[in-house]
Amino acid sequence: MQRPCITFVFISLFLVSSYGEETDNKVTNIGAIIDVHSRIGKEEKTALEIAVQSFNNNVSNNHKLSLYIQNSRRDPLLAATAAKKLIEEQEVKAIIGLETWEEAAL
């Protein structure tokens, strides 16, 4: 259950670093690659959705997050394909998740 806390801290640090930019209802796309059928993946998905919803409702009136989740099924090749899709189609600024070293390395 420690990973969702780390995820929230990562998202917060990312947004703080870009907060100095001039924003006018800016939306930052972030991606997550997780195994949505595993217990950890389900917990991460729920934690990410709650963190994004909380940020969008409470933290900032002019900066919002948009979360895109891809299923890796713990397969490094699927994770790489999902990352490419998130970068090219959704133009995400950060990708989080990746439960195994093989997924992250590829």
C-alpha cells in the first residue's frame, strides 16, 4: 500500500515543478501502466483515480490532471507498446506504474 503514496508524491512534485509556468486552465496528461487485474494494480488504479480527482477538486482552479491508464498484464512488450501509445496518442508528460523491472527497462 506504500506505492500509491509514492505515486501521489510523484504527481505532486511533478506539478509543483511546472507550477511556475503561466497557466490558463492548463491540463497535464499523465499515464499509468499497470496490471489492472492484479491486486496491486487494482489498488494503484483506485489510488491514482482518487488522487487525480482530489487534486482536480481541491488543489488548483487553473491546473487539472487527466489520467490515462493502460493495462500491461505484466508483459514487458505490452508495457512498451502501451507507453508508446500514451506518448504518441495522449501526449502524456509522465508515465507511472510499471510493476516489474522488465516492464520499466523495456
